[in-house]
Amino acid sequence: MFLPDFVVRSRRVVTPLGTRPAAVHIRSGKIIGIVDVGDVPAGCPMDDAGDAALLPGLVDTHVHVSDGFERATQAAAAGGITTIIAMPGHGGAAEGACSVDVGFWARVSVDNVREIAELAETGVFGFVGGHVPEADLRVIMPAVRRVESILLVSDWCQTRVRHQSDTVIRLCGEFHTRTHLADFSPSTDLAPIFHARAARLPMTAETSPRDLCVVASEADRENRELLWAALAGGVLQMVVSDRSPLQLSLPATWTEGRARGYTLDQMAQWMCQAPARLAGLDRTGAIEVGYDADLVVFDPDAEFKPELTPYLGRRLRGLVQRTYLRGTRIYQNGAPFPSPCGKLLLRRH
């Protein structure tokens, strides 16, 4: 049996089988063992997280990069996010600038539908359509399915009129195209996606920390509880940042989730495992043998006041202390960022 070249241990290691004390053995950037917390080879370098939790690196499949990849991926690392999938319209060059792994969605419309197969060959993770009429969807959906990819319907909160949402769901069922609904907000009608899931259509949906945590009115407060219930019930499957501050995604979601009785295991399901499945990433998003050693040391009890909106003035619970990408530390609270070591990811279609 190979010995580890690095160990991270904690009394709260969050795995798909539950949370328990464990030592995570790492070799060449991979998890090679999840063993008893005291099982650390003599002389092996170790990060002892103590009572802090050890979570999988978060996977964020809805990131708008507006201020360059260096800053965006540093913010991601500070938030415990080890993989992002960038939305179209990102700014700046990514090569050599990324602290975390980065993949890309491509924009699709009837104007470039003939290029879908070529775009898929370049390694994009799927295709994003905004406010798309039915006639266009009837062209786009079969083309996306032919390359065995996925269509993200964004601007969903702007297209929530019932007959329009019914159209997307009806066409998903007709063409059997994997479809993901983005941009859910507290005012979004959740009934259509509930019925789509009940009908076992190949459809998923997301919400964001901002929509789960920030309310502008009493109506938003009531609708926010519906979002939490939909998340807990599997109608919505994941929490991704959208336009929320990347570094606060986990603390903000944990603050509100913990207050409602949700657990770190559920945080890992919603913010690590489900987004990884959406993107087809089969070696990250969970603490399992054979997976990349993408890990987050997270103190779920620490409190702090963020200086960034939309959480200005609030006390958030949960502090990311350290983040590892394939066993390499890419963030430590209070320390300078090391040299970027993130990769540009290509999806295998």
C-alpha cells in the first residue's frame, strides 16, 4: 500500500457516507485513503484541522467573471471553491491566472446552432440560452442533445410567465435534452419544475446564496422559505453563486441553513456533489478515495461581519480557514495567495 505524502485530519470529515472523525491520506494530489483519525504515518506532513470541519472543495457552475480570472479565482479559493464554470461574457485571459480549476459554458442561439458540434469538441461544458422563444428552442434543443450536452436556460427569473416555463418543460420532455434552469429567485414559480421532476424529465435547477439569504420585502421572506423547502425536497438541486460574492457563498448559505436545521452534509450535497454532477466532473465534489484532494477546512462556528454587500452589516457564521486544490494549499486565511495552480478544464463529450 502506498504511503501518503500529505494528510489532512479533522474530527468532522464530511463524506458521502456521513460526517465522522477521519484522516484523509493524500498522494500525488489524489485521496488514497480515509482512515481512522489517529492513523498518520510518522514524519508525514499533516494539517490537523481539529474541530473545524473538512468539506470537499465547492464546485460553482454559475460564475460571472467580470473583473478578471486572477481576482475571481482568488475570491473562489477564499470561499472554499476549487472549481468554477464560467458563464459566457467573461473578461480577460484565464491561462496561467487561475487559483482554482476553470471550465466554460458557451452561448447558444439560432445564429450559431450550426457550430454546436464544433464548440462541444473544444471542451465547453454545455450551452447557455437566455430568453429563448419556442421556435428557437425547437432548433437548439435537438442540436444540444445530438452532442450529448446540456442546455442552461438562464434569465429564468425574467421568463417565469407560466406558459413560457411550461414551454421549456414540454420541449425538454419532447426532445429529452438535458436542461438546467438557472437564475431562480424568491419570486420564481416553482410549480413547473416540481412537476418536471415528478415526471422524471432530464431537468435540474439551482438557486443562489443571495436568494436564500437576502430579502427585500415580506413577500420575499415568504418566498425564500419556499426556496429552502424546494432545496431540501430535491425540487432544486444545488446552490451556486450566480452574482453573489464568491468568497461568501458558503458562509452565507451555512448561516441561513444552520438556522433552519440543515447540516454540513447537506451543504456538501448542494454546493459540491450536485454541481459536480451537473458539469460531469467525476473526480471532484466529494471526499472519496480516488477523487482529487480538493478540500476545505471550514470552521462552522466562527462568526464575522463581511464588508461586502449584499451581506453588509450582518453577522455570518462559518469561516473558510484553508483551501486545497489537489492537495496543494491555495488559500490560507490571513496569508498571501500562492502562485496560481488551477487548470483549464475541458469536458469530454
